[in-house]
Amino acid sequence: MGSVNVNHDELNGRSEQPARRKSSKRILGTVLASVLIVGAVIFLAVGVHGHDKEGDNHVRTNHLGWGNSTSDAVKEACSSTLHPELCVSSILSFGGLSSQSGSTEIVNAAVSVGVLAVEKVMAHVRSLYRPDLDFTQRTALQDCMELFDDTLDQLNGTLSHLHNISFWSMPKHGAEMQTLLSAAMTNQYTCLEGLQLSKGNLEQDMNGPLSYVSNLVSNSLAMVGNLSDKANQALGHADSLSNRRRRLLSEHFIASDEEGFPSWMSAEDRRVLRAPARMIRIDAVVAGDGSEHHSSIQAAVNAAPAKSKTRYVIHVKAGVYEENVEIPKSKHNLMFIGDGKGVTVVTGSRNVQDGYTMYRSATVAVRGTRFIARDMTFQNTAGPAKHQAVALRVGSDMSAIYRCSIKGFQDTLYVHSLRQFFRDCDIHGTVDFICGNAAVVLQNSNILARRPLSQQKITYTAQSRVDPNQNSGISIHNCKVTADPDFAAVKSSFEAFLGRPWRQYSRTVIMQSYLGDFIHPAGWYEWTGNFALDTLYYGEYMNDGPGSRTANRVKWRGYHVITTSGEASRFTVGQFIQGNSWLPSTGVQYSSGLI
């Protein structure tokens, strides 16, 4: 990817007993285990709801290790966070709690504090707009306002889950809340990255407020994870804090069908993605010559209904569309259907060298939930000398990209946040060309290095997880990690690495994939010095090809040659992005587990 703090020109580029006695012991053990689980369920259910009678409160607080004072309860709830002092002071200052407040009420207060903080920061950003700001400064502030708006939605979505939660539904709600809070935290860092590109004092002015909001969201994320752990343990699920930090998303999911479609995709979306284009009901058609409903993709997006509960399909006919397309968060369930890779092409050339932020450089940028695209090309033609120049940016939850080509150089595919799935795609680039902090699986795809600048290094990925409790990461599964013809001809002149850590808890796994012969024996590359080498999680599992040998891989504490299917399964569609609960509705074919 491209953090602005790195010189991209130089880099870039884990004796037998009688049968009757055995049977008796087994029965006794089962009974005891059941009693313990039921007891834990009763205790934790009381703690989650927190609306018990006064006489029951003593039992609940003692079980959770709390004292009888509000401050003791808050301190205990905050003990799992990375910023406990801020956690305690911010929640107590919010008010409205008592010694009888349950776990969810305390988390609710923590998230509510975050909402108030974001609203204040937004007001502060509005006050920073001045007539004398240059293009990059205005763009960076525009990014921040958009990102804060998303953060408010994500925090309010978390509050909605907290208001509707029950003890039994805690694992499911917990996974959803972790996804929302992970994205909310990512937004603050994206805002700051844009400000770092601008001149003047904007970065310095905003650094404190952004850090404050980020730490508040981090605290909420940790407490939600802690609640989920307690619920899982009481319900008898094999889960723990350490396991939660190793996995990417909840393991509680609906099984996929025999074709392998994940269950978050509706039957209708599944049909749409399998069907020939001529068999799909089209809502709008785009043709560059003006012969159809719209002559530009953006015009078709603008005309689409807001917050649609059903799939709205836009057919983008063959042609080259020179435009930058933004799909706002109000456009739900939008689908693009092109006439094929390289046949329907949307292209742009925005880049950071010309004053855009990385976030705003995207040729196509998606925020609306449940976006689908198939059979088209997204590209950024700025070239390697322009550095960060995004072809496709996705911050759309439960989104799927199918049979598409994504072409650029540095930072080609920006998987910004939330849950995403890519299948049968071709992704081309040079430096950090799959980057971001979504929970994303790329499956059955070609990941192709292009020829970089003479002093650059190929780095396929730059994942940017900033907090150990975020459920984000990049999983590359059953793909081909190879080269474009232009790079293959000169591959001996360059070093190529699978990835490097953009942020401290960077997480990337490559499994059951083919790795080309030009992959450096070390496999992975430093961002700068020893940064993140102990805290990242990079893993490889059952890859093949000449570049897959792990004998000479990096010796970092955070690097893992995965040796068990159980560990590898954590990074599959079914577990990694909870895909079985949403992918079936999109119709994109996928494999839920290991191949």
C-alpha cells in the first residue's frame, strides 16, 4: 500500500476399566458438564441483561468479579481494553449507570461516548474549511467528513444490536458488532492518511481528536469481544480471547449448499450471478453512445433507488467509460453487470501525485451495502510513477466481485473495510496492490505482478489492521500468484514479496494457492525496520509452485507456516468472512471451506 511515511521509490516498491464403569463415568461426566454449562448460562444471562431485581444483583456482580459500586463494575468491564483509564473515565463521565448496570449497559455507554466524540470532531472539521485551502486539503477534509459519517452509522448500528441483544443471540450479534466497530476504527486512520498528504497544520490539528475517537472505538471493540467470549464459553462453544484474536470472524454460520454458495446470498442473487446476462431482469442500461437509459455509469447510480431492499441491476454495455464512479452508502443492493472482462471497462487516472488522497483516487468507489459486480474491468491508468492510484475501492459490507478484472499499479485494489468476497477475478499491480483493512477472501483468482519502476519491489499485499481485536484481514485462497507478461520478461531484475505490514497488526494468509518462481525465498518484506514483525499474523498453508517453499522464509515471530487444517479453516469463506450467512444471496459461486 502506500503509507505516506514510506519512500515508495526505494521499497516499494501457529490397564483398561470395565465397560460399565466407563459408561457410568461418561454419563456422570455429561451430567456434571451440563450442570456447569446451565449454571454458567444462568449467571451470564443475568449479567448480559442487567435488569435483575436488587436481590439478584449481588449474585451477578460477584460472578463477574465486580464489586458493588458503579466504578468497580466499569473498571471490570474496561479491564479487557487497550486503553483502560480512558475507558473508565469516559464511561463514568457519560453517566446514567449504577451498581446494578449489566454488561451490555456499560458497553452501550462506551459506544454512546464514541458517538458524541465523533459528532464533536465533525463539527471541528467543518470549522477548518477556509477559502484559502488548496485542492488536497479540501479533498482530505471531504474524506474525513464522509468517513465520520460512516463511523456514526456503524456506531449507531452497534447500539441497535446492543438494544436488541439477548444472551442466546450474543454470538451472532457479537460478530456483527465486531465487524461494525472494526470498520469504524479503520475510518479514523483513513482520515489521518489523507491529512498527512496535505500541507499546513491540518494533520497536527486533527491528530489528537482522531486518536481520541480511535481509542474510544477500540475500547468498545474489546468489550464487545469480551462479552462474546463469555457467551461462547457459557454456551459451551470452544472459544476464547486468544482464539478470537486469531480468527477473523465468528465461526457461527449456516452451512453452505452443495454448490458451495455462502448463505448470506439470497436465492435470487444466486440465480442472477449464475445466469447468462440475457436471462437477468435488468433495471437500467448504460451505453456510452446514449442509446440506452443512461450514457454514464454514475448517472445510472444516481437514478437508482435509495436503500433498496431488493436487487437493482444495472447493465453496463460494452465500451470504455472514462469516469470516476462513486456509489454512496444510500445505494443498497446495487449490481453492475458488464459484457465481460476487457469488454466493459471503466477507467480513470486519479492519483496522489496529482493532489488526490489515496481514498479519493479510486476509479470506482463503493460504500453502499451488498454491492455486486460481474463481468467487467475496473482500472486506473495513472502508471507506476504516480504511486498511489486506486482502481477499485470497496467499503461495502457483504459485497461480492465476480469475474472482474482490476488493473492498476500501486494500491490497485483497496479493500477498505467490512466483509468482501472476490471470485474468479484478475488483479494486476506492482506495489501493495491488494491493500486495506476489510475482512476479505479472494478465491479462484489470478493475482498478477506488473512491471514496476526500476528501483521498486513487488509487494502483493499490504494489510492494515490497527488493533488486535479487529476481525479483519486478507485471505488468498486457491489463487494463482503469478505475473503479467510484461513482468515475466524481466522478473529476474526485481524482487517480489507476498506482502508487508502497513499497520501494526497486519494479517494476511495465503493458502492452497500456486506461487510463481519469482517469489523471493524470504516470502515477506518489512515495512520499516522491526515495525510490526512481532504483532502481525502472516500465514501460508498447503501452497504449491516453485515460489511456495517455506524453508527460507522470514523468521519473524508473527510469521506462521500453518500445519493443521483446523487453523487454516479459520481463514476460509465460511469462517473468515462469515460468508455462509450472506454470499448465497449474491449468487457468486464459492467454496466455503478448504479445497
